[in-house]
Amino acid sequence: MQLNSDTKNRLFYLLLAVFTAAFALYLRSIWQHLPFFINIWIGDFLWAIMVFWLSRIVFLRTESQKLTLSLIVFCWFVEASQTFHTPSLDAFRDTTLGGLLLGHGFL
């Protein structure tokens, strides 16, 4: 079976997203051994990269600059959502998937 270039690119971006998430979870498991500066910023940095990889799967042919600008706005909304706390939302944030998608709060 021959894959077209779009499918290959989407698979490549999916692999990058999975690797980024796995790397972030690994770093989270050894956080106490990392320097303070890395602990503060690495989670947000890797999350933003993972969101970019995942968005490239959906918006494969969109220019990177346009996609990046729209993702900045998306990230601002996610950060703003961290100011809202309800029991069900906090319970979702306490799961691995919820923590990866929404974060836990401002650190």
C-alpha cells in the first residue's frame, strides 16, 4: 500500500506529538532532579509544541505563520481557562489527559 505525501506528513506530525507528550511525561516523573528554571518553563513549552504538532495534522496545508498566530490566541484562551475552577473541571484537570490539555493553574 502506497501512502501519499499528506498522509506521510500527518503520520510524521502525529509521531512528533506522541514523542513530545511522552517526553513531557518523562520529565514530569523526574522533575525533582531538574534545575528550577527548567521545571518552571518546560511543561508549558512542550505543551505548546505538542499543540502545534497536533494542529499540523488537521491544518496540514495552512501556512506556519498563520497557524502559529491562531495557536497563540488558542493558548491564551487555555491559560485564561485556568482561572476557572469547578469541581468537575478540577477533577478532569487531575487526570493525565486533563492536565495535558488544560493545565493545572498558574505556577
